[in-house]
Amino acid sequence: MHLKIALLAGDGIGPEVIDQAVKVSDAIAQKYNHSIEWTPALTGAAAIDAVGDPYPEETHQVCLDADAILFGAIGHPRFDNDPSAKVRPEQGLLKMRQKLGLFANVRPTFTFPSLLDKSPLKRERIEGTDLVFLRELTGGIYFGERGRKNNGDTAFDTCTYHREEIQRLAKKGFELAMTRSKKLCCVDKANVLESSRLWRETVQAMEKDYPEVEVAYEFVDAVAMRLVQWPNSYDVLITENLFGDILTDEASVISGSMGLMPSASVGTDNSLYEPIHGSFPQATGLGIANPLATILSAAMLFEMSFGLTEEGAEIRRVVDQSLADGMVTEDLKEGGAKGNSTTEVGDYLVKQILA
Ligand code: IPM
Ligand code: MG
């Protein structure tokens, strides 16, 4: 198969982890007789510096022309400390999600048997955790009306949802639940928010189309609590944009390192795959960034955009192997032991694939 992939490395550690994912994907292509055509394009602070726009039109074209997009991370501290900055790297990410129509953000949280004791939560609480958040990504408070009133002394952001936006996300949730344990949790704040009541009403009306799926409705504050108490009681969770942003960061620590969890953002025509961690600016260029989340995102890309399940499984197999062999970056080393470098981990995986 010929795979056309847009490659958006972005900022900070983005380029380093992306390099490893490219190496690993190329090794997979070699082993399974595929060819990959990578087309790099600029995003984030790097794109602001080059052309003054964090998601330039040329980059958008590259994404539209590709079958799938592999993305590193964006963000730079020089913008974080300047609330008056007019152009920010994160705007690029939001613009990209909106222009590409990436409405469903798939964020799994799972544990690795060899890392159960790395988690801040007790082993017995997290053992067997394997859940997936479907976060709505192009609506809600992120994209609603916002502004200032009263000479700038009052600020507002609005959370707006249309029934169809909820339906298309929930449909993905029901479908995913059907392929898993047939349990779906709709996370909202319907005791307070009107937009949440529309979510609940919409999902309730869809239940009849999926009679086998058992649906639970839970308030976001309760989910935040149960997620760290009994994460293994959840399977598929659907939620709106901001709740999903917060809960998926919370869930990501369960596995033991931020550097492990992949994600996919699915749209009507195209999908983008990225690690859930950010650009980790302090680590830029030090060779300490964990590339596994990006490599596992490449596994999702093979599976979800191309139906290449064997290839995805092979990536997961070698990732498990590297964890079991202790070929890991410093975030996963025991007792302050020196970590392997980002590149060493990538090279090791390539060697395992081609062995
Ligand atoms: C994420 C990030 C982004 C978000 C930021 C960088 C805009 O936190 O992908 O979760 O809030 O969606
Ligand atoms: Mg976030």
C-alpha cells in the first residue's frame, strides 16, 4: 500500500519524537511492503517565526492532500508568559482542528503490565485499566462567542452545542462501545448546564439504535473522582470539549508517564495522530523525551486510517518489548537510573521490527 502522510513536527520536543516515529513507521513499511510518502509542513511557533501564522495555508493544503497526518506538539514558553501576544502557537492547533473538521478526539488510557508500579496510583486500583475517551473537539467553549464587557473588566466565554455536533460524536462512541465491552458513559454537568442537558437528551434519544449498549450518565465532577479511584470500571466515555481536555490529562497519569499515551483526532475526511503530551520546552534538544506516545500514535494511524491492524500490533509488540527490556527514557527508569536517549529507543524498536 502507498501511504501519503503529512508530517507536522511542531515545536519543542516535537521534531525529536516525530523523527523516531518516522523511523519506526519506515521500518514497518519495509517489513510489510508498503511505501510511505512523508510531506513535512510547518506548524506552531516554528510556523509563526517563518511565516507569521501557526497554521499556514500551505500546511493546510499538505494536510488536505494527505491520507493521514502525524503531528508532534506545539507551544513555546515565550508566548505563555505574554498574555497580550496576538498570535499564539495553540491557535494553530485549534485552527487546524476546525479547518480539517477533526471533531472526535480519541484518547485511550491503558496500563502496561511492566509499568504498573510507575503509576502514582496503587497497582490494585489501576490493574486492567483500558478505557477510551471520545472528546468533542471542534465545538463548545473553545469555539463559542467570547469577549470583554464593562471596559474590559468583565470577560465571558460561551459553551454552545448543536444537536448534530453531539450526535456525530455520540455515534462514534456507540460504535466504539459495540466493538468493546458495550459500556458507554456520557460525561456532563446536566444538573447545572443547559448545553449538558442537550447532550444528555440527545444521547438518550440515540440509545434505542444501540440496544446492546449499556449507557451511564455521570456528572463530570464525579467522573474526575472515580477516574482515580476505579479507572478500570470505565470503558468508553464521551464528553464535550473542555471536560474532555481536563479529564484526559487526569487519565493520562494512570499509565505511569505522560510520555506514553497516543491519540487520534478523527474528522469526516481526514485524521490526525499525535501524542497527548505537549512540547515540553525544557527538554528540547536534550535527547531525553520519551518517543513512545508518538510511536503508539503511529500505530493508531496504521490501524485507523489504513486498516493495517497487523502493522499496528507489531508496533505495540516492540514497544512492550522495549519496556520489558528496560530500553526506556529517564521518565521510566527506576530510582533515578540514567535513561536511554530518545534516539536509542527509536533505534531499538527499528532493530526489533527488522530482526
Ligand atoms: C490538548 C491541549 C490543547 C487543548 C491546547 C494546547 C490548546 O491541551 O490537546 O488537550 O486544550 O485542546
Ligand atoms: Mg489538554
